Amino acid sequence: MEPVSLPAGEEVPAKLPEIVAPTAEPKRLAVNFAYLSAGEMTAKLLTFASFSFLAHGLGPANYGILEFTLAVMTFFTLPADLGLSWYGAREVARNPDRGPRLLHEITGLRLALTLCSMAGLVLFILLIHKSYEQKELLGIYCVSLLATPFLLQWFFQAYDRMVWVAGATIVRQIGFAGLVFLCCRGGHSLLWVGFAECVSVTCIATYCVLMTRYSLGAPWPWPDLHVGRLMGHIRESLPIGLSELSWAFMWYFCTVLLGLFYPDKSLGWFGASHRTVMAMHTFVALYFFNLLPSIARCVGHPDSQLLQLMDRSMRFVAWTGLYAAAALSVLGPWVLQLLYGKAFRAGSSTFAILVWMLPIAMLSGHHRYALLAYNRQVRLLWCMVASAVIAIVSGLILTPIYGGSGAACALLIANAFNLVLVYFSVRKLIVEVPIWPQIRVPVAALLSGALIFFAIMRWNLFGALAAASLWYLGILAWNDGSSLLTFIQSLIHGSRHAHALETSE
């Protein structure tokens, strides 16, 4: 075993806790997932409440400036990490004794990358044609990047301390939400939002450092900037980081583009719609986080096990995803008014386009996570890169002409293209996992329900929605009710039911 390299004067910490093998502790996996889910949901609710409050006070135009800033920051925050969090958690989990050394080296790497990101962001601020206040807001967010190297949730994750990961997420959002509600009332400058971000990220960095030192017994996370030792980490983490950056281009590039071409109310309408859809997408991510182990257990077994699992899962997401998208398309004006205020009702047409990314993402998720489970992550990376290119090209074509609706269509096109790419990748590298047989009946039910809706809506919109919903749910119960109920029970009750589902007919 290699000796642990510590900075001069740093004492050797007490022995760090041993990691319990997940396969030996299924109960711990369930508890950890509960902690992560609770932390993520709490953080999302706090974040959503904060931005809803801000939107009511700022109005569409000023709120659009904030969403533009956050979209820009995505492209400078991800390079400051470059996949090192996922890589670090994996490497420390494999060899806990290397934890102190990796803590210093990854912190050093993230510090160097953060300084490069800050330099790039400063250059971007100088080049863009925006108001002085907008540039100031970006500058404040640029300062908040300095805390990035000391966000050590990855280190907690490696040592199976998921409750601390959840705690860090909640600490950050409580700090941000508290300051927003206290300082950002109507009429206040947008710069207060940047100030709230800086304070909240400083709080979470402090929390992470103190928990690492005093609760986990690790050394202080001083950065190790020895270039020779760090380049190997970059080579390993780069594919992960590029995949994350490609995902960001696919989901956020059009927001930045819209902010450059249409810095008016349409940017605020699009930003509100996009934030709402992204919040809903959290449930998609959690669903596949839970499904991934079941997919991974199919590796090395007959293809029939994977196909049976995928069949029932895709039927479930097809029925739920298509209905949710259709219902939200109808209810968009009321949803946006409830969440952001009456001034945002005009963004309902953009929202009605964006919500259809949810069923597409739910379907493509099966093939994306199959590539991960079967160690085909390089192919997944290229699929993400190609989809990001489509988002950029279609955004450059559609956004200048159609504004927010064009940006929404570009996102929808990119996600649909990603579905096609991952489908054919799984078909070529693993096994054909069909889509049409699973979505055929839900699509037919949706189309026939739409006929009912349009026939009745002239008299009563909500009555039409209720009638169409009853028709749709009736067909669901008649065709797939019992099998979907069994599948849902397997998701709730854990691996024992999942294994029974995969091996039964």
C-alpha cells in the first residue's frame, strides 16, 4: 500500500471508518437512499420556494436575468469539478486507506480548475453586451466558485455517510432560502441574490470541512498542487466531466442563447417553465437511481431477465409520463400562475412544449442506464456529446427566430435525438430493448382521450380534462393495471420483490 502523503506539519489522522460493502448491507442501502431522497426533496422544495418568491417580486424581465445568470454558471461550475467528485468517491470507496491522500489531491485539482473557470467567467463577463448590474451579478456568482474545492460531499459518500451528504444539501438551501426571504423582498437589487448564494455556499463549505475533520477524523483538506501526481486523476475523471458538460449543453445552452437574443420577458417565461420542468425531472433521476441496481443484476444473466424488467418499467413510465405531460400542457397557465405569479401565465406555450421532455427522458433513461450498467459509459458519453451538438445547432437555428418557443423546441429535439441514439446503442451493444410495443396502448389511449377532451372543452375545460383522464385511466387499468401494480410493489419493497419480478413471467 502506498504511504499517505500529507502536507508539512499535518498530523496523521485517526483510522478512517471502514466502508460497509453494499451487497452485505441491503438495509443500509435502503436507509442511505432514504436519507438522500429526503435531503434532495427538502432542498428542491426550499429552492423552488425561494425562486417562486423571487419571481413574484421581480417580474418576468428581471427574473429572466437571474435564470440567465444561473444557466451561465452551469457552464463554469461543472468544469471546476470535471467529474472529480464521482471519481473521488469511487476511488476512496475502493481503497479507504488512500482517502487522506486523495482528499488533498482532489481538493488541489478542484482548486486549480476553479481558478481556471473563474478566469474564463471573467473573460465572458467582459465580452458579453449586458447591463452593469447583470455583469455585477455574474461577478458575485464568480466569487462563489471559490468554495467549490471544499464542497466535500463526495468524501462523505465514499465513506457511506449519506446522512451528512443530505445534511450538506439542506444546510446550503436553508441558508439560501433564509437570506432570500429576508433580504430579497420586492424592489431589492438582484445583487442580493448573488450575496445569498455566496453566503450559503460558504456555509456548506465550512460544514463539509468541519465534518471531515472532526466527525470523520480526516486531515484538514489542504490542497495538494503537485502536478505530477494530479494528472492521472484528470485522465480518469475527464470522461465523467465531459459527459456532465454535454448534459449541461443539452439542457441549459438554449437558456443562455435566449438571454443573448431576447433579454426581455420571454426569457423570464422560459426560465420559469424550464425550472419547473427540471424540478419534475428530479423524480425521473430518483426513479432511475432506484432502478439501476435491478438493471445491473441482469448483467451476466440471460437477456430475457433484462427484457422483462425493461418491459414493465417502460409500460409504467409510458402511462405516467404521457399523462403527466398532457395534463400539464392543459394546466400550464394555472401552474405557472400558482408558482410564479399572474405575469408568468404568458409562458404557458413554452411550458406546454417543455413538459414533453419528461416522458422522453423517462423512456430514454432505460437505455442510458442500461449502457451504464453494462459498462458502456464511453458510448453513452458520445451519445450525450452528439445530443448536445444537436441542442446547440437547433438552438442557434430556432431561438433567434421563435424566441422562447424555439428554444423549447430545440431542447425537445435534442432529447428526442438522444432517445434514438441510446436506443440503437443498446440494440447494437447489448440487446434490442423495444419501445413501441410498450407505448403503443398508452399512445392510443392518449389520442382517444384527446378527442374526448377537445369535444367537451368548449363547454367546460376542467370537465373535459376530467372526462379524458377517466377514459385514459380506465384503459390503463384494463390493459396493464395488475402488472403495473406488481411492478410498483417491487419498487417500494426492495430487491426481494425486484428479483422475483425479473425471474417470473
